[in-house]
Amino acid sequence: MQSRTCLITGANSGIGRISALELAKKGFDIIMLCRNAEKARPVRQEIKKVSKSGRVDLIWCDLSSQQSVVQAAREIIDRYDRLDVLLNNAGLYIHKEQYSLDGIELTFATNHLGPFLLTNLLLDLLRKGDRPRVVTVSSEAHRFSSGFKLDELAKPRSYNGWKAYGASKLCNILFAKELAERTMGEGITSNSLHPGAVKTNFGADISSLMGLAFRLMQPFFISPEKGAETSIYLASSPEVEKVTGLYFDKSRPKTPNQEAQSSYNAKALWALSEKLTELNNRLVSV
Ligand SMILES: NC(=O)c1ccc[n+]([C@@H]2O[C@H](COP(=O)([O-])OP(=O)(O)OC[C@H]3O[C@@H](n4cnc5c(N)ncnc54)[C@H](OP(=O)(O)O)[C@@H]3O)[C@@H](O)[C@H]2O)c1
């Protein structure tokens, strides 16, 4: 039987690394999509050692750069004739306002626009997959995004790291919901999740009082092994083979905040993301 292929973004660290190790043990071929080859190479070897199929590929991609995402998608399309699972895991918190090469606020560019573009460019490969699934790692931090303003995502009027992170994680839930709607009937499922408060490299950029509090709380956070459980469940369990459009916590559906439940927000975000990534032109070029 042909093994199934799972692409994991940010597979070199934290929750993504454990997800890759566990899915490789379950027999998946793994594509690691990472921005830092130095960090990713040793992890690739580690995954190869436990992999049932022995196939662990590494693709370089900086998700904050649209050109880099297009290049990575081209490479994947060249190397693979189908994709079964796309695990949009990579994400980060940025304390000080920064902008991507495309001139877009860096948290939003990395945590939402990169995965949005990558997923859309790989949809045809997913359509050829076996029980294809898109899983997007969001966060309970989406609840920090109250007063979410679509027109300020790409260029906020005043920057606050937690608000920007919360808004990007709200975008993850809205994106997963709208993707589920759009792929309904094609057999592709799309769900998002909160992994828990997990002891990883996440938050290395958190400074200020909030950062101190975050670091003091870290000993009480769960392990990356525990934190990866919901990602692995959504990526591989037959129980959720046909479940789509939901947000999960501890491998169970959970109701996200009001803004994340709004179909109006989901559609408006999709339209904005299409415009900011010039999706229609990109689709023609890959
Ligand atoms: N840890 C928590 O408590 C927690 C809670 C809720 C949600 N989450 C979410 O869980 C996901 C995984 O985070 P983690 O906790 O495992 O943190 P982590 O250990 O810092 O891993 C994050 C991964 O994302 C990658 N990444 C960041 N920016 C990227 C870019 N521009 N292009 C490509 N890859 C990029 C990182 O690459 P480098 O190693 O090269 O930096 C790393 O591989 C994130 O989406 C995060 O928002 C985490």
C-alpha cells in the first residue's frame, strides 16, 4: 500500500517537530517545510531514524515572503504527484512592529498570509490525495483579538505584539472555516486547533512584563509531546476523516470566540488575503 504524505510547516522545532516524528512513526512520508536549513537538517535525520517509510524531505521556505512560498510550492509540485495532509503549524510572536519583504506586518504575513498562499497553491495536489486534510494550528490567544479590524491587519494603526498575534490566530480559525466551506464536496477537510500552553521555543521574542510573566509560567506548560496530540489526531485519526470546519482543543471540538464564528469575517478575510497575495496571478504561475 502506498504511504500517505504529510507536509508540516515549522517541523524543526517544538510542536511541529513532535508532530513530524509521530506521523513518521505512523508511516507517513514527511515533507518538512522550514526556513532555517541548519536547524532543520539534524531534525530531519532524527525523523528519518524513526520513520516507517524512510521518506523525509526538506523544503526551504520563509513563510513571511510570498516569493519564497511560491518557490517552495513549485518545488513540492515538481517532486510530488499528491499530498494527503497539510499541517500549517509554523507561527511566531513578534514583540516589536516589523514588516515583511512584501511590506506587510510580519506576524500577519507569517502566521496567516504565508499559510493561506501555500495552502491555495497546493490545493490541486491535495485534491489528488487520499482522504486529504488541512490542519491549521491556531491558539486560544485568538480571544485577545477583540475589536479585530480587517483593514488594519496588513498595516496596524498602532502595534501591540499580543493583539497582532491574537489577530493572526483568529485569522487561522477563519481561514480554516472558509477553506472547509470552499472545499466541501471535494473530500478535503479543514480544521484548526489550540495545542495548549506548550513548553517550546515559542515566545523567545516576548520582552516586557508580559514576557517575564510568560517565562515564569513556562515550567507549568505542557510538554511538546502533549502539545502535539491534537495536531496528530486531526492529521491522522479516522475518527475525524469526514469532520470539517471546526476548531479543536484537547482533540475535541470547541467553540471559538464570536468573531471566529462569523461567516462574514471569514469571507472578508479570504477576499483580503486573495488581494494581498495576488492569488489569481500566483495560481497561474506555479
Ligand atoms: N507554544 C505554545 O504555548 C503555543 C500555544 C498556542 C499556539 N501555538 C502555536 O503552535 C505553533 C507552533 O509553535 P511552537 O510552540 O512549536 O513554537 P516554536 O518551537 O517556536 O516553533 C515554531 C516553528 O515555526 C517556524 N517559523 C517561524 N517563522 C517562520 C517563517 N517565517 N517561515 C517558516 N517557518 C517559520 C519556526 O522556525 P525557526 O525554528 O527557524 O524559528 C519553528 O520551526 C505556532 O503556530 C504557535 O502559534 C503555540
